[in-house]
Amino acid sequence: MRVIATADLHYDWREEIQPQVETLAREVCASDAAAFIVAGDTAGFDHSDLDACLSLFDAFGGRKMLVAGNHDIWVRDGSSMPVLREVIPAACARHGFDYLEDGPQVVGDVAFVGTMGWYDYSFRPTDLDVPMRFYEHKTGPGYARAKSDWRFLIEPPYPALTSDQLRISTQWQDVRFVKLGVSDPEFANLLAEQLRGHIASIRDDADHIVAVLHHLPFREALSSRTSPSWRFGNAFMGAEVFGEILAAEPKVRLAVYGHSHTEGVVMHGPVTGVNCGSTYRHKQYAVIDTGNWSVTYRRVEVP
């Protein structure tokens, strides 16, 4: 069985990338794949962009499945939870996508389970010794020093920060646009337990399980970039608990994800991890053969 997986389409990011997404959709719809997966970050604030993007795949003849990404639940006002629980599943239903947050799906002898995943700071680089308050506010020490609204993170009575810590000049924008009502670790645990339940509910109905996430489940998939800012950002890439759940289930063969915009195949114990690899500027997809669990990539070229 062939499965096509992509992620990080960011259809609303800039108009110039939309022809790439549209070309990708035409290739997917023309394929004979049995299943198509979108592993999050389809669109952002404007939910009409989500509908517009999903409609591009209306002609696909196989099963279609989707999980949300962090950008998909960005809001300027109100809570992100109704977007995750109501808006996105409604858009999926309008365009024939199974929303994996709501439950597993079986295609042939393969069960698909999914969750957006989240982060609990377990991927943070502990050698930088950045105090936890900076992760909780998703704001680097250098950014806090430069922006008056964030200086409460560095002003006394806190101890002095190191030069490496102050080189972290980034802010993870979920702090502005994701509104959960609970802490990141609490939310990650909530979704992890949901994933655990989905696996338990489906393990007897298929020979193999493929997990679909947006965030990274494996430390092996983190970026190898060495700058303090990039390493600080690893804290928001995912959480170890998701990888632990997947590795504990013998039927889980493969995990598909995106988020870091970095193509790559890794091994985490017995589980193969596949990052779809789309970036903001270049779209691509992975083709998975469940007969031998091989993975190939196809980068989209606009005619």
C-alpha cells in the first residue's frame, strides 16, 4: 500500500507559495495512493484558508487524514480550544478528511492514529542552563533584554545571565497566539494520554500502526544547529512522552510528523520517524510503501 504524507503547507503564509501547494494537490489527486496524510500547519488565523486548502484535495480517491498543527490553532482573541475541537474537525468533515484527534482509522492492514502533539520542554538543551521561566514564556533571555514588555523575565532579583543565554534573541510566537487555558506540560500530557487511548482501542484491528503527529516525538529528529537560539527553540519542537508511547507499542512501525521543516528519516528504537520536510518556501511530500516501509521524497516543482 502506498501512503502520501505532507505537512506545513502554510497555505495562508504568502500568495507566492500557493501555486506550490496547488501543484502538490494535483499530484496527490492524480496518484493511486491508498491514503493521504496532512500532518498539521495547513493554515493559520483565517479558517477560510483551511477550507480553501483542503478543497484542493477533494478529488483524491483514497482515504484522507489530518492532524492539527500549532499554527492551525493560532487565535488573536478567545481560546484556541474551540478551533482544535470544533473548527478544524468541521472543515475536515466538509472535505472528506478523517480528523485523527477524534479517533483512529484503518486502511487495509494498517491503523492510523494521530495527535497534534505538543511540547513540555523535555527537549530543551539542559547544558545552556536557561531558567524555566523563559521556556514557560517562550521567550529567549536576549529577546527579553531587548524588549521592554518582557524585561520582567531578566530584572532583579534574578541572578545574572551568561553571555550564551543572552545570545538567545528569539521568541516562539505561540506565546502570543496559542491560548490553551492550561500549561504546556499539562496540554502535552492531555494529548499524550489521548494518543495512548487511541492506540489501545485499535491495536487488535490491524497488523501495523502508523502514528501521525505535527510535533516531533523523537529527540533524534531535532535540528543539529548549534546556535543558542536554535537550541532554545528545540524546547518547542515536541515532547519525549510521545516517543515513549510509540516505542512501547510493538505494532507501531512508523511515525510521520512535520513542524521543524526539516526532511529526515530517523530510528527511535523499533519505530521509524519520517519528517515530511516542507518549509515555508518549498513544499514536498513523502511517499511511504507499507509493503517494505520504504520512504521516498518528492519536492514540488511549479510548471
